[in-house]
Amino acid sequence: MFWGSKYHSNRAYLKYKSINRIYNDLIPYCETNHTKIKYINIETNSSLYSFILNLRKIKDDLPTSTIKLLDKYGMNWETYKSTDERIIDIVNWCKSNNKPISRLTKKDDPQLYDWVKDIKHRHKKYKILTQSQIDILTKCGLILYKKRMYTPDEYAQRIKSWCEENNKTILDIPFIDDNGNINKLSKILYSLKLNKEKLSAVSLNRLLDFGANFNEIVMPTLDVCISEEFMPYLDINQIYVTEIPELDADGKPNKYYKFAKKLTTQKEQILKKNVKILEELDMRFIKSTHTHRPYMNITESINLIVKACKKHNTTVSHLAKYGCHSEYASARKLLYKLDKLTEEERTLLEEECGLKLKNKISETITID
């Protein structure tokens, strides 16, 4: 006996079918391919792309838990817009903000930012934009193929913008950025010092108005960051390195905490006098996992390969599975140095490591 209307029955079935496909097809696809829903397009998976477009229409029928799950995997609920409509949005954004599209950030417009990032990738791979569309985007400052080289005047404009936004002088530019790295602006400022003659008179005078003293500008290195900014921070707050709070007074991530954490693996790049001072301030250096491997001769390479194979009880071809990438690479290089291997070394590699060593034979074809 059927008690409901056909319309409600079909709608309920569509809802059930959609939810079922979300959990069985869409989410597993994102996890397997390490991607988000908003990056799925018609080229990568046309079936799921069509399904996503239909999901936007039935958002009100989906349970709250399902909507939260889709949001977690980067679902974009905005209605579909064509490429031309997106380009109009870009042109309007550039006009209203008086900025090129290359200055667009995720904070400004997340959806437009993601579209620009996606269209650059798709055009590079599939050439989906027409020439007229490319011309409009280029006028808006979008670089589709290669990174644009900025002129000294453009770099000077970035410095001036920072000073105006923060109401500070050029000499107040920090050496350490918010991520605990050497500040890019301080690097730009040093490059402007070296290329001062390439600046226009207007840009040069503007920099001088904001307090630029090219005699005091130094190359931002780790030691400069430590002596000019990190040490004074510890002195002012009367704390040791281990006492640096993870969050600052505003509840934001503390850049000095991040900087100190990165310094722990960079002992070799710091002057000994600064290392000594930092260790007195309770800095605990650890051995870097990215140390440079010195040059090894053939005998040393073979000993390293044999040792790795014995340790993991495997052959050369499976070394990479155990994380022995350098040993595997060394073994591959030995294939091009067969004439330099002794008979004992060849036997050792073949029997102990399973490396197949065959001399390349150049064959000639004779035609009668």
C-alpha cells in the first residue's frame, strides 16, 4: 500500500541516494586523492562534478551533520558561475580595490582566490581559456605561466604600503615575520640598498620620507635576527628561551616561539658566539634531520648499501620502502660506473643486495 504522494516519494529517494553517494563515493575520493571537494572539476571526475552541482540544489534537504562533513572537506555551496562571469568578478574586484589580481589574497575573497588558483592550473594543463579571456586576465595582472619579476619601484611600493598600513618607519620593519622566518620585507629593503641607483627619483624620495637610512640597512641573516630582535625580546621580557609563550598577549601565535623552535635545528648556521649566548639562555639545540651528506667514494657507497640491505633484510629495489632513499639512489648511480667496480664489488652487490649489474651492449645492425 502506498500512502504518500509521488512527489514526496521521489524527493525522499533522491535525498537517500545523495547521502549514500556522499559517504560511499565523494568522501572516499577526496581521501584517496588527497584533495578537497571544491577542486574537483569536469576534467578530473565528470561524474562527481555533476553530482556536486546537484548537491548545491538540495542543501536544504540534507542533514546538518552531512552539511558539516561536506564543509570539512571543502564544499563550495556557491551557485555555479561560468568563466566569463568569474572574469567579470575579477575585473570588478581590481577596479574597486585598485590592485592587480596578483595581489588578491584568500582573506580578500576566498572563492575568487580559489578560482584564480584553479584556473591557472587547469589552463596550464588543458588550455581552456580563449585568447580574449587571457588578454583580459593579463590586463588585470594575472600571470598564467611564470612568476613575474618585480621592478625596484614595485618593491619600493610594497615597503611604502607596509609603512602606511602600520603607521611606522622603514627602520621599524622587523627582521622576523609572523611565521618565525626571516622577514621578506627586510630582504627586499636590503636589495633596494644594493640597487638604489635603479630606483626612480620619486620612489627614492618617498623611501627617504618614510625614514630610509641606507647606511644602517643590513643583510637579514639568522645572526642579525638573533642579535637585533630575538635577544632584545628576551631582555625586555626577562625570560629564558624555554619560557617564551606559545601565544602572545593578543592570543595570536607568538612569532618568537616559532623562531626559537626553528633555531633548534640550525645550530651549524649560527655564529659560535651567538650559540654560546643562546645556550646560556637555555636554548636546547637538536641535531638537524636535513644535514648535508658528504661526498662518498664507490667503496663507501657500497658499504652503505650493503649495510642497509642487511639491516632491513631486503634487496636494493625495495630499499626506498624502508626510507633508505639515499642508499637506493647510490645504487642506481653505480649502474653507470660498472667499469670502475672490481669483481669482488660486483659479486657483493649482486649476491648480498640483489642488484643486477649488466654491461650495456651497443648493437649494430648490418644490412646485406
